[in-house]
Amino acid sequence: MKIYIFYLLIALSFHSCEDVIDVELNDAQPRLTIDASINWFKGTVGNEQSIKLTQSTSYFSETIPPATGAVVFITDSENNVFNFTESGNTGIYETSAFIPVMDRTYILTVVYNGETYIAHETMTAVSEIEEIEQLDDGGFTGEEIELKAYYTDPANIENYYFFEFISDIAAIPSLDVYNDEFTDGNTVFAYYSEEDLESNDIVYIRNYGVSERFYEFMFILLQQNGEEGGGPFETQPATVRGNCINTTNQENYPFGYFRVSEADQVIYTVQ
């Protein structure tokens, strides 16, 4: 009898491994997602800009549908209007006539599927990247290459920074935000480390000046998606609202953010 029960349990365990469990997930209505980052890199005219519109989709979808056929334009505080034209049916809207002016306010307007979305931002200055320091004994193991991008924060002014490190090693750029609450007027650095980084690899290091609201928006996003987040006792991630508002139907709010930044870039070759 004991032998029979033993073999019966084995048979049941193999059978349970073959069962297919169908998880039924509720599909929410697609929402407009606005990726509108207007970047004025130091030393450039800043006239060429683009805005990407997509639609949210289900978790298991392998493609992100573009939001095509929208009307997109930006108006500044001097009543200049910059129209963005869609490139094909890509959901990417472009202009070559944008005029960036420091501290000027810009209003984004998107008309899509009969609804109007707007957002306000101000062109924010940024400190230049002054020096890149490389350490070859960094990281958790002490064997990773670390990069430190130094910049000097202007004194007696609240400043917020958004750093982006782009390389061919990682599929997704490394992102981080900084403020000057405890570093006002000092020379400080942004930090980047990648396990597989090697000599002669190219890293694009970009620093953007951003508003306090964007800083808070991105800080929350990075906390939700960071390696330290998502523990069993953590607050579950919630929808993080950007600064874009649906003025036609507030319940159908969009995802994404409208940002207007001065930017600085250093293209660094790992030693």
C-alpha cells in the first residue's frame, strides 16, 4: 500500500506540472502616451525637435501602437507657434523651426481622437559637465568600471538635474535625478557603473536642467522601477501622473511628460 501511494503521488505531481493555467487579465482602454522632451544642447541652435505619441497597450503585447493622425504644436509665452508634422504613420512628430529661449514658458497642445491635451513647462538652464573621472575598481565586486561626471551647481538657486548615461552595453539607458538641497554652490558628480563596461566602449553622458515637478515625477518612477524597489513589504506601484492634462475629458488622462530643458553632453571613451 505504501508503495502504491508513493507512485500515485509521483504521477499526480507530473500531471500537475503539465496543467496550463490561464490567467485572465482585464484590458484597460488604451491611453495616449506623450513623450515630449524638448532638449536644447549647448552649442546648438536647438531648432530640430521631435515628439513621440503612442498608445498604451496590454502587458503581454509585443508591440506599442503609434498614435497617428494627431495635431501637435507648441506655443511659447511670446505667442510663437511651432507646428510638429508627423513623419509617415510613425507617431513621431517633428519640426525644424523651434526657437529655444532660456526661462521662456512653452505650452504643448496635442489634439488626438477628438480630445485636447495640454502641458506647460519652462526652459530650464543646466550646468555643463566639467570633468569625467574613471575608476577601475568600483562597483559591488570592486572590479567594475565607474564613471563620475562632475558639474558645479550655481549658488543660491534651486536646481534640479536629470542625468542620462547611454552605452551599447545596456539596452536601456541609466537614468538618475539630482537636486542641490545639500550641495548648493558646490562641485558634485553623477555616478555610472556597468558590469560589462570595457576599454574603448563609448558612453554618452547627458545632463538636463529640469523643473522641480519633473524631478519629483522621475524620482518616483525610478523608485518604482529601481533594483531596490518591489520588495514584499513595499507599497505597490501606482500610476504616476505627468504634467499633461486632458482638457476635454479629465478621466481619460494621458501618460508621459512634457519637458523643456537645456542640456549638456560629453561623449566619453572608456580608458
